[in-house]
Amino acid sequence: MLSAAPAAYSSDFSLEKMNAADVGVKAEAASVPAPAAAVKADEQVPQDLVYKFRQVSRELDAIRNDLTWVRNDIDDLERRARQMIQLNSSDSFFQFDLRRMNSDMSRRFSDLQRAAMDVRGLLSLAQKSPDLNTIARDMDWAAGDILRDTWPTLENSAQRLEWTVRSGKPEIVGYDAQWTAMDISRYCRQLSDQARNTSYDTRTLVSETQP
């Protein structure tokens, strides 16, 4: 009986040590922090910003499409003016078409100015995002097309129109035709200058949104 007691005591003591060691392991395991959730490479872009980018892209697309046949129309006006001068005969619709072209070029220049300001405004809002970068590249493509449509081809066509009209008699080409042709030429130069600046800004926008 006496010899069994120490054995029992020793067994209890070992059990306590084992339980304590086990508790210590569990406590230590519980103290290890859980792995943090993976952080996304790109934060979610606000939908209103995506909408703004798309809206400006649509503006540039509309201007590009509007310029598709302008050079042909200006060349046609120059051809008609040259024919009037050669035949020494006036065209009753020429002055009307010339004024309409002047009004259209003024509108196109205003449209591009507005779009250029919108592009410039996006530079301060740009975030690095694949979606925004794709839209920015579309803008840059449209701005490049506008620049290629306006310089030097459209400028040259408008300059030829101005020279031809100014070479004609006012009673043949119209008494205000010279001033109108000069305005058309000026708007075309301003349009190409603005297109050059806009193209530079869209390239910057592509860089700013590149992930």
C-alpha cells in the first residue's frame, strides 16, 4: 500500500505536467495572429468617375465623326468659288453655303474647346485602373484622329478657299465672302491648335491611369 502511493502520486504529477504543457501549447497557438486577407492591387474605381471618363470619350468621338466630311465640303466650296471666278458668274447658293460652313466651324471649335476642358479636368481625378486606362486610350485615339483630320489637311483646304475667294470680285463671290472665308480659315487653325493640345492631354491621361 505504501509503495503504491508514490507511484500514484508520481502518475498524478506527470498528468498535471502534461496537461499544463498541453494548455501552454494551446495558448501559444491561440496567440498566433490569423493571416491577413489579401489586399487587392487596385481599389474599386467610383462609378461616377467611370461615367465621366466615358462621357468625355463620347464627346471626342462625336467631334471626330463630325469632321469626317468637312475637308471635302470645304474643297467643294473652293471649287465652286474658282468656277464662279473663271466663268465670271455668281452662284446664288454659294454665299449661303459659305456662311453655314463658317457657323459649323465655329460650333466645332466650341465643341472641341469644351471637350478639351473636360479632358483637362479628368487629369486631376485620374486613378490607376485598367477600366479607366482603356477609356483613356479610346480618348487618345479619337484625339489623334481629330489632329490628323485638322492638321495639315483641313488647314490647307481652308487656306486655299480663302485665297480663291479673296482673288474673286466681290460682286461675283459675295461682298462679305472674303471675311467669311477668312473666318473659316481662322477657325480651322484654332481647331488644329486645340486638337494638338487635347492630344497631348489624352496621352498624359493614358499615362496617369496606367495600372
